[in-house]
Amino acid sequence: MTRPAREDLLPATRRVLLLAIEARRDEPDTVRRLRGQLERLDEPLRVAIAGKVKAGKSTLLNALVGERVAPTDAGECTRVVTWYRDGLTPRIVMHPTAGDPVPLTVRRHDGSLVIDLDGTPAEELDRLVVDWPAQSLRTATLIDTPGIASLSTATSRRTVAFLDPDDETPTEADAVVYLMRHLHAADASFLESFRDQGVARATAVNTVAVISRADEIGAGRVDAMVSARGIAQRYRNDPTVRGLCQNVVAVAGLLAETGRTIRQSEHAALTELAGVPRERLDADLRSVDRFLAGSDGPPAAVRHALLQRFGIFGIRLSATLIRQGAQTPAALADELVVRSGLRELQRVLATQFAQRRGLLKARSALLAVESVVRGDQRLAGEVERLLAGAHEFTELRLLAALRSGAVPLPRAAAQEAELLLGDAGTAPGTRLGLPPDAPAAEQVRAGFAALERWRRLAVNPMFGRTATDACHVLVRSCEGLLADLEHAR
Ligand SMILES: Nc1nc2c(ncn2[C@@H]2O[C@H](COP(=O)(O)OP(=O)(O)O)[C@@H](O)[C@H]2O)c(=O)[nH]1
Ligand SMILES: [Mg+2]
């Protein structure tokens, strides 16, 4: 039984990087870039949060971190690409396009981190790097990007340059969470341009789409999140969208951010509102103006603050939850987070990104090598060999092809194939479509059954070349999976 080079991918990538450094030893710039790639292999995954201005990127980043570290106003600093890394102590460093890095004062105001650029215009900065002690940043460094408004503005250009650079400067992010309020044409073309890069071409494996500000769908009606999930489901099944990203989830970032940072005083104010006769409160919540003018319950200043933190939908939902028994801030917070869709996004990020860390890292590094190998037959050969030899990349390409409908397999077989290729997560049990707690013996049995099935399909005379090739890849995936199970015993 051949053993796919599953855990060998990172060492092999490291070897290719070292070869490239050796081959380019006379070019200090190239060597520096490649050394950077080498270090990057050991760092957490880099996940960029992208999308149009005001899509809710910074808010969602805060929800993921669980603290308000990313400014959500329209200040100068929101126009700079900002990295949030796990660190022992809070630290902010400004990296100008020219000159040495400059540390900034770490200051908090009203529960939020304040990033004051000391008068430096955003145009003069390459990036800001914030070190922040946070559990969630240990698995992934999160990168907040300025919005893409139209592709002609300077800020947008910076984001595009960061996410979708030319061949000379390979991508800095290993994966992307793309926020969109609805799928616009501009969103689709951006996703496409991000996708079409060198290594592991035409794969959507490193992109997850989020329908953001989901609570605002249908003007914040109580069933907004249900509608939003329905839209996400539709996008998930749309062939174009499936070819562009791994998954689509609906998230109300504001609800999640506030849920994770709720205060006692906010719960108290909402409890007061929940005491207002229901019809009256419902009527007040029909518009922002009516709500601000409302005379029952908390004063206008408090209402204003609640609107900023919860939005109309969040206030209505919180009042309902409190009436139904969410008597403590913690109980309310839990409910808000669950209903926001944040947990589902976290689950998707864990299965699609974190479990594929090695693969995504290797992909970024090989993109970098590919950009310097031109004219070097030997190096190009090494990259080529790694790409052709590593079964993970083959799986990735096939998954992308299946998702875009380019492989003519019967529907049931195609669905099984996507699962086997790691579409829902790369653990053997998940690939085999078994429940998470399925005993090892059952996994092995299912693995052999799948292997047999794909071997038979591989010799099905009705299948053309593309489908047959796909079956052979799946046979190899089953073999690798069985080897993994054997190894784990
Ligand atoms: N109702 C609602 N408002 C949101 C949500 N996420 C963000 N916002 C608001 O939208 C505005 C822009 O958010 P921000 O995170 O700064 O967007 P960015 O420009 O993409 O970073 C802010 O006023 C947020 O409070 C959400 O899920 N629901
Ligand atoms: Mg922002």
C-alpha cells in the first residue's frame, strides 16, 4: 500500500526553500524573502479578513478574538493593513513603507484598543502589527484589511495588492475570510482574482465566504438570521460560488462581538427595556429614530449606546431572551453568540483552515519559490515534483474541480468524493462520513469499503478519462486514510 506523503509535505517544502536560498545566495533581497518564508512555515496560519468597506470586517475580527482590538470607526488606522498576532504582552508596532518600525503607545478607551498613528498618514505605512495575548490568535494570526470599495481608490488598491499581489511578491495571507453583504459582481471578480494564483491553481480551498451583518437582512426582522442562513445555503449550492470558496456562512458580527464583550450595565439596561410592555417596545423598535425617542425605560444616551453595540435586531432579540429567562449577562452573552452564527464560522475555520495548516503553509511557500525559480530548471523541477508528488495537492485540485462541477461523476459518488477529499474536515472519520465518536474498527471497516467502491468505479467502462482519473485519486486517498488509521493504532 503506498503511503501518501501526508506529514512529509512541510519538511519537503523546507528542503525546497533551502535549495532556492542556496541557488540565489548572491541575491540578498531574494534570500531575505525566502528566509522569511522559511520562518513563516513555523508560524500560525495567516488568515486575512477581506471585503468591501463597512462589510463588518473589523467587528468580525473582534468577535473572533473575543476583545475589541480592531477599531471599527472610520479613523486613519482603519485604512492600514493590520496584523493581530498572539503575544505575551500587548504591543503595537507601525511599519512604514520606508524606514524603521515605530512602536506606538498601547491605550484602551471604553473597552476598545486605541490605535493612534501619531499623525502618520496611512499612505506612508506598510502595515501595523498588534501583539495581543489571546487564545484564538494562537492558531491563526488575523489580518484586518482596508475595504475594497471600488478597485480604483488608493485604499482598495492596497488591499488588493496585499491579497492578490503580482508574481513578484507572493501572497502574504495563507487563507482568506471574505465578507459580503450580498454576492455582488465585484465580490465575485475579486474572489476569482484571488483564486487564480500559481501553485494549486484554481482552488478555492483557502477562501471561506461570510454573509456579514446578517442581522440586517430583511430590515432586522426577528427571523433575519433564519433568512440569512437560507441565503448562505443557496450560495453554498450555487456552482459559481462553490468554485470560488470552500464554504459560505452567515454571521452577525456585531451580535457576536457584543456577546463576547458584554457588560453588566448593558444587561441591566436591556432588562429595563424588556420590562416595557411588549407592544410598545416592538413599535419603538420599528426604526432607529423611534427607538431613540422612546420614553419608557432607559434614557436616550443609553439607548444610543445600546444601538451602537447591539443594533436594532440585537436589542429586540436581547429583550426577548431576557423575557425568556436570560437573567445574567453570561446567559444572554451565550445566546447572542450562538445566534450570531459565530460558532459555525469558527467550526468552518477549524476544519477548512486549521486542519489544513501544513498544506496551506506549503502552498504559500511554494508560491514564493515559484516566483523566483524562473529560468532555473533544477529548482523548477523540485517545485514541480513536490506539487505532483504530494497527494494533498492532488486532492486539493480534484476537490476544486469537483466543486466547480468539472468532473462528470454520478451525484452520490461526487458527494462522497468531496467528503473523502476533506471537504468537511480532514480527520479520517470525517472523510468517511462517520460520527465524530465512531470507534476505530468501524472507521477501518468503512475505509476498506470505500477503497473497494472506488477501485470498482475506477474500472467502470462507462466513465470517461476525467472521471476515471478522479477515481484513481480517491483510491489513493482511501489508501492514505487507512494508513493513517493503521498508524494511529
Ligand atoms: N447591524 C450590524 N451592524 C454591524 C455588523 N457588523 C458591523 N456592523 C456595523 O457596521 C459598521 C462598519 O463595521 P466595521 O467592522 O468597521 O466594518 P469594516 O469597514 O468592514 O471593518 C459599524 O458601524 C459596525 O457597528 C453586524 O453584524 N450587524
Ligand atoms: Mg475595518
